[in-house]
Amino acid sequence: MSDITTVLNKKYFDFNDIVTLLSIEDEIHMQKIFNKSLEVKTKTIGRNVYLRGLIEYSNICRKNCLYCGIRKDNSNVNRYTLTHDEVMEAVRYTYKNGLGSIVIQSGELLGKTFIDIIEEYVKEIHSTYPELLITLSCGEQSLEVYRRWYDAGARRYLLRIESSDKILYYKIHPHDQYHSFETRKKVLNDLRTTCYQVGTGVMIGLPDQTVEHLAKDLIFFRDLDVDMIGMGPFIEHSETPLYDRRSDLWPLKKRFEKSLLMIAILRIMMPTINIAASTALASIDSQGRQKGLLAGANVVMPNVTPFYKKVNYRLYENKPGLYLNESQNLKTIHDGIKDYGEHICYNDPGIPLHYKNNNF
Ligand code: SAH
Ligand code: SF4
């Protein structure tokens, strides 16, 4: 194995460098990578944390991703769509508490009703709270729909590639027209041609996933020149087909450590992008988000969905904060972060320096 310090001092990581770093398992060497990443973050974007209010708008989905608890064929899910009052109250709460951006995430629907209603919400939020940056994560849509939503006022779009390896992608999705790897890639490339700040990401610790797959994912992010990344551990859900593979999974501790390593290596590779400390990290370790920030992340997304609805938005099991109401949830996150030497930026959308450098 190459010496880790030599690799860490390189200006540009190639595939083998990334595999070397991702393969590290001992604490001392992992800590070296986290130290380097924190140093890079401190020097380039500072130890600033940006908050986004996450609204889980609807758990109705046309898709059947094999890992996801709200997949179409899971008949145990109590399906909901937030009412107008619930959405606007969550937005008001986000604004009032100084979270700089609102994220509308949803199961994927394509019909006119869904597209129109998201457009209407974006317009209403934009005109009521012009300072609040609007982020959407509503699945694969046509370029025309993305443009309409942009014109209505949305400025960020999040769509995880889930895995950049075609073979692995089809091990975690049905192989049919609704779950096409080529379409997912095309949609991301379409988004890259728009003025949106574009975010993607992957799950870490999927069945049959190797460090080589993960290294490929990091190179995919760099090649796509993304502005934002959200990635975190895969967590099995008993009402999904992938649950049958649970005995083949990496132990949770290893999924957690590899997730932190992914964040750290990516921060060194792409110092000026936004990287989220995902909620899934906190479902394995109560300090998961904070550890994510120390590994190089700079974004946290408190959930602002009404708590009596979000219990039904269970993508994976053991989701943290499910039974806390919005203000308890926010307080837990706020108190958890400030003791770690990070500075929380309120009322700031936290536009990635990477995007500013490319667009202004
Ligand atoms: N429907 C949209 C957005 C909602 S799903 C979409 O799929 O793009 C948001 C993210 O949750 C997915 O991108 C996926 O990476 C993550 N997710 C789903 N099931 C998960 C699981 N079992 N463990 C960890 N993350 C999961
Ligand atoms: Fe639907 Fe997204 Fe879940 Fe897939 S990951 S089933 S698209 S909500």
C-alpha cells in the first residue's frame, strides 16, 4: 500500500489513490485523512455550517427502488401528501428559525397535477420569502419541467445517482423503463446544462458494493463537476426486497466509517462544494452529523415536516428524530453542532463557492 501521507499530499487523486484511502480501516490512519480534510475545509470555505429545512412533501411514489421503504409496492405505508397549510407552515417555521434554504423532497410523480402543484408552491414560497433559497428533490423529470420550476424560483436540485456503476445500479433497482440507469445519468447531465446548483450522491454499504465502486462514485462526482453532495450509509428496511441481503452487508460501524471517509476524501478532491452530513449518519451514531462535519461536511438538513406525517416517510428504519416535533428536532441539532467548533450560519443560503466561482 502506498504511504498515506504521500497520497494525501498529491494535488490530484487518481482511482488507485482513492482506493488506497478508502481501504483504510485503522483509527490512526483514518484520523490522518479526517485531519487533512478539516484542514482543507478550514482553509477554503471555513468551518461554517449551513442549515436547510427539509419538507417531506409526499410519500406517494411511482417507483420501486429495492432499498426504499416508501417504494410503490410497499402496501404497509400510510400514504400522505402534505396540505397547503402544512407546507406553508413548515416554510414559515424554516424562515422564522433562520434556516437559509428550504428543501422540498418527495416520492417521484410525473403527472400534470404534481408538476403544477410543485410549481405553484415554488412561486408562492418565492414571493412570500424571497430570501429563502428553494431546493427541490422530486426525482427524474423532463428538462422542460426543470426549467419551469427554475423559472418559478427554484435554484437547487438534488438527485442522487445512488451508484455510478451500472451493474450495481441494477442490483438495487428493478431493471425496467421506470428505473433506467441511462435516464438517471441523462437527467443529471440535463440538470448540469441549466442554471441550477446541482447536487447528487450515493448510498454507502450497499450489498455487493466495494471500495472500488465507491472510488468510481467520487470520480463520477468530480467529472460531473457537481455543486453539492448528499451521501450516507445504506440502512436496510424490513419491508423492502434488499432486506433479504442483510446478512451480506458490511456491519453498521463499517458503513458509518466508509461514509465519513467518502466525505473526507471528497472534501479534499472538491474543496469548495457543499457536502451534507446526512440524516442516515445520525441513525447509526447519535453524534453522526457532528462527525460528518468534522470529516469535511458543511451542511445539515433539519427535518421540518409535521411530526405526525413524517412517521410515514420512512425510507429506512431507525430514522432519527422521527418522534420529535420540529422544534425539539432543531434544538437537538443546534445543540449538537455548536460544541464541535463549527459556526452555524443563520439566514444564509450558503451558496457553494464552487457554484459562485463557475457562475459569477
Ligand atoms: N424520490 C426522490 C427523493 C426522495 S428519496 C429520489 O429518489 O430521488 C431520497 C434519498 O433517500 C434517495 O436518493 C436515497 O439515496 C435515500 N434512501 C432511500 N432509501 C434508503 C435506505 N434504505 N438507506 C439509506 N438511504 C436511502
Ligand atoms: Fe421513490 Fe425515491 Fe424511494 Fe425510489 S428512492 S422508491 S424514487 S422515494
